[in-house]
Amino acid sequence: MTSSLVQRLASGAPLGDPPAVVDVHGSAPPNPPEQLQVQFVGLSFEEAYAEAEAFVTAVAEELRACGHPGLRGSRVLDFGCGWGRISRLLLSEVPPQQLFAVDVDGEMTALVNVSLPGINAMTVPVTPPTVLRDASMDVVVAFSVFSHLSRAAHEAWARELARVVRPGGIVAITVLGEEFIDLVEGAQQLVRRGAADDFAASMATVFADVPAARAGFRADRLQFGATGGGGVRTEDYYGWAAVPRRFVERVWGDNGMEVVRWRPSGELFSQGLVVLVRSGDDAAARAVRRARRAVRHRAEVAVERLRRRAPAPLVAVARRFRGAPGTGTGTADQL
Ligand SMILES: C[S@@+](CC[C@H](N)C(=O)[O-])C[C@H]1O[C@@H](n2cnc3c(N)ncnc32)[C@H](O)[C@@H]1O
């Protein structure tokens, strides 16, 4: 007599042929419902993919500039993959078996495994470590993930991603800068004038004390608004983060990663692109990196001061900042 579980399993419907491994050159993988796309990235269909393409293209260019062999032939980790739009674009270069997509949201990794059969999608804990081996990845990308993480989560995941990328390998992340604090301030002004829509009303709550957030940002401290983002994205680690360059340089630098490119928000897409290279770990290399960072920082602070003398009007900034995780609007998280 077999168990009821064995009998239930044996009675399952026949599956038919196993799904074919995804090939984006041959046909388009199925898309998730529009509402789900918007919920995670604030955009859908062509707009969502165009942003993903701009990111993946920029990463490929940076790889070339660093003398890296490129995406083709690399093992690539899509950290915080969501419903998989970045992975879809990566698949134009990266063979599915070389692509690893991870997220804290098990529903998203299940969706990615079903819609992009053949890639390696995996659910990771909110706090590292992952099961990925040391130096097992050539390239790690994280679009619109570090723009949402608390300071502690940012530090922990910087350490983990630096561990899994190989020496000479690259990590490309996106972040929000001080323009995000401008956005929150503008939203608060709209609320005071009674002119706020749902988006502005939700953004207005991100930082209770905007002057303090601005001062903290300018003192190189990450500014985190603990809104949460729904589901497993709880407010203890997830919300909105404005991330100063020096914070990134220090935290990632302490883990053997050097910033080789910083393209500010609005240049390529609504978030800034940061490219880091994993270098050697010896003390001399660290000291040289620290000295180079100090010189570069002084030059860049001067440039940034000039740039910020002509801030974009709120409405133009807001257009780039659709979506808000856990803001009560039930809409998107694009940043
Ligand atoms: C704004 S969405 C961006 C999704 C995707 N990168 C894109 O651009 O289409 C942020 C994603 O990061 C995931 N995430 C948040 N914290 C994470 C963590 N600690 N580890 C892995 N994924 C995380 C979220 O669940 C969500 O899917």
C-alpha cells in the first residue's frame, strides 16, 4: 500500500514536452501582467525594456572600457531580478546557463524560472550570505536595488557581492542621489499647498525632516526612508535610499571594490549608474585606492556644486520618479 502523497503525485496531469530553454533571439518570452510590471519597476512593456536596455548597454560599454572580455562568455548575476526584465536583456549576450537571477521574493524567482526557462533563478535571504561561491561571478548587476536598501542592508550586500565577484570582475549598481531629496522636498511643498496627487503625497512622507536628510547626505551618510515595499520587502531594510558617492566609495572600497565610473541620475535613466571593479586585497593596493579616492572626491565635489546650481524643476524630476514602494498608492516602485 503506497502513501497518499505518492498516490497524489502519481495522479498529476501529464506535462507534455519539457519547456524549451529560453532564446530571446528566436522568440519573445511571455510577459507578466502589466500591473505586476508597473508594481516593480514603475514602467511596463517597451518603456520598461528600453530602460533595461539602456542599463545593459551601458554595462557592456563599461566592461569594454575596463578591458573585460564582455558579457558573452561571462557568468552574470542579476541581483534583485524582480520579474526579470534586466535578465531578458542580458540574455541577448549571456547564455541562459551562465545567467543567475536572485531575489528575496520567491514569487518573482518562480515567475522568472517559468518565463525564462533555463536560467538559474534563486531566492536569497534578506540578509546574506547566499550559497554562491567566492569569486564565482564575472559580472554582477543590480538595477534599482541599492536605491531601496537601508544602510545596514547596503553594507551587508556590498560585502556579499564583493565576495562572489572574481578579482577583475565588475559590479554595476544604480543609486539615487541628492536629487531624490529635492523630489521629497518638492512633494512636501505640494502637500502644503493642497496640490499633491497620490504620488506626491506618498513621496512627501519618505523623509520626515528634509533639511536633516540633506545635511546627512552632504556629510556622506546614506539617507534611508523606511517605507517598506510590500510583501517580503519589509521596512526594516527596504524603502527609499539616497546614497552619497563617498559612502559607496568607502563601503565598497573596504571590500576591495573600486568605483571606476559614476554617471549621475538623469544621464542615462532616472537613477545614477555606479560601476565598480574588484581589485586585489593587499594593504598597498588599498592605500593607493584610498589616496586616489580622496583626490578624485575633491574634484568631483567641485563639479557637483556647479551642476546643482541649476536644479531641475520638480515636475521634470517627478516624471522620472514614477512609482513608490509601499506608499499606499498601490502603484509602482521604479527607482
Ligand atoms: C525596484 S525592483 C527592481 C527589479 C529589477 N532589478 C528591475 O530593474 O527590473 C527591486 C527588486 O529588488 C529585490 N530585492 C530587495 N531587496 C533584496 C535583497 N536583499 N536581495 C535580493 N533582492 C532584493 C526586490 O524584491 C525587487 O524585486
